[in-house]
Amino acid sequence: MAGRLVSAGERRAELAAGLARVEERIARACDAAGRARDEVTLIVVTKTYPAQDVRTLAELGVRQVAENRDQEAAAKAAACADLPLVWHFVGQLQTNKARSVVSYADYVHAIDRARLVTALSAAVVSAGRAPLHCLLQVALEKESGLGAGRGGVAPDGVAELAAAVRAAPGLRLAGLMTVAPLAGAYAGSPGAAFARLKEISRSLRGDDPAANMVSAGMSADLEEAVTAGATHVRVGSAVLGVRPALG
């Protein structure tokens, strides 16, 4: 898409083809892992792409979409408010953006600190909206004492942060999320990283059986995530194409 103009029909064909390829990859991975296809939910990450692409994806059957920047997400959600979509916020989130994110997001995948829990809870209560589904972002590299500057809670901090979410008015603990680490024991081994996340999820569900979402895997490693037991995969470029360069 980047660098050339395409007609609406051409773009629809591109998106349909990308979506079909990803659906085939998920189906094959589920079959290889002995899992039913409906055990894995595809979330299409539409960051940097226009609201029209979201509309076209909705026409093609997509219901779960994600963004990682509040300004873009808020505008896009407003432009697509008439569509039957579930919105996921998957980026690092500043506390001063909590009120805005709460206005459109159904799920937030990047809960990594108590201050954010407090801010989101206050925003949900103030808005008088339905509970916000929250996933804790687990930084697996922190298990090795690395990655201090990256977002995410260390594995040994999951229980405490989960308790904070459970106690916060207006929030519902939905599960865990991770990104394949670039450092530490799991660097270059997304399958092992996602398997570790699944282990942490089992422990979490011992205290909260409903917190059963495991959000892991993107365009390059969705098969490893499915094999490891992910319930949700977050796929962008494999559906929408190579992202335009940001200015």
C-alpha cells in the first residue's frame, strides 16, 4: 500500500487476501497443536492505517481491532462508532491518557503498574461505563534482571498487580499479555517465552479462573503463540501490509 495509490476495490482485495492468509496460518497452527480454531481470537492491529481500512475489515468479518497510540485510536474509534467492533488498546499507556482510553477501549493490554490501575479505575467510575477488561503486560526479560526500561511487570510482580486490578472499582482482570523478549533468557525463542507466559497464566487462574486470556504472538510469531496456548493473537502487517514509514 505504501508509496502508491490504490482504488477502494484494490484495497479491499489486498485486505481480504491478507486476512485469508492469516486465517489459514492460524487454522494450520491450531490443527498442528490439536486445538480447535475457535480457541484462538484474531485481533487485527490497525495502527498507522486509516479508518476506512477498519471499515473494510469489518465488512470482511473482523470484529476485534487494536491500536497502540491514544490520539490515533480515539479518532479512529469515533469515526467507526457505528460498527460492531471490540477495541483493544495494546500500547504503553500514560496515566494522563486514562480518561481518553476509557472512552472507547473495551480491553487494555498493557497494565504494568499500580498507578495506571488507579487512573483507569477512576476514569471508568467517572464515566459510569461498563467494566474495562484489563490484561497485565508481563515483561519476561525482567525475570533475568534485564529490560528495566521496557514496559511490563516482572513475572514475580504479577500476583500483586493482579490483586490491585481485582480490587479496583470498574476494572475486570481478563488475563495476561506479552511481547516476545529481545533480551534475556527468552530472546530469540518466542515459543519458549509464550510457554512461560502460559505457565504464569495457569498460576493466575488459580486465584481468578475468569482471567483466562493469554494475548501473545504477532505477525512473525503467531504460530509459536498458538502452539504455546495463546487465546488471542495480535496481527497487523500480515493482514494490512508493510506499515507506512512514520514521519
